[in-house]
Amino acid sequence: MADSVGVGLLLNVLFWTVAVLVATGLCSLAAIDWFPGRERKTRSRSPKPRAGVPDTRAQAEGDAASGHYRKAA
């Protein structure tokens, strides 16, 4: 009798643990879909290059890279 009560208690705890984990995972997935992440924001905020306007980021990266090679040589 005591063994069956112990097994029932163990199965009950196991069931509710799995149920809470599944519910938490589903809620997390729903929250991820509901609130867009950083990837979408960075794509939408990136400025589009305009015709006739030089890209200052590319120039800055080129200057930094050339300075790196000068220091190493």
C-alpha cells in the first residue's frame, strides 16, 4: 500500500514538472514570436546607401585595416 502511494506521488510530481516545462516553453515561443528580436530591428534600422553619398563606414574600416597593417610591418 505504501509503495503504491509513493509511486503515485512520484508520477504526480513528474507529470506536473513536465506540464509546467511544456507550458513555459510554449509561452516562451509565443513571446519570441510576439516581440521581434534584435535581428529584425537592425535590418530595418540600417540606412540605405544613397547615390552620390560616400559610405563613411567602409572608409573608416579601410583606414583602420590599413593602420593595422602599418603597425604590424
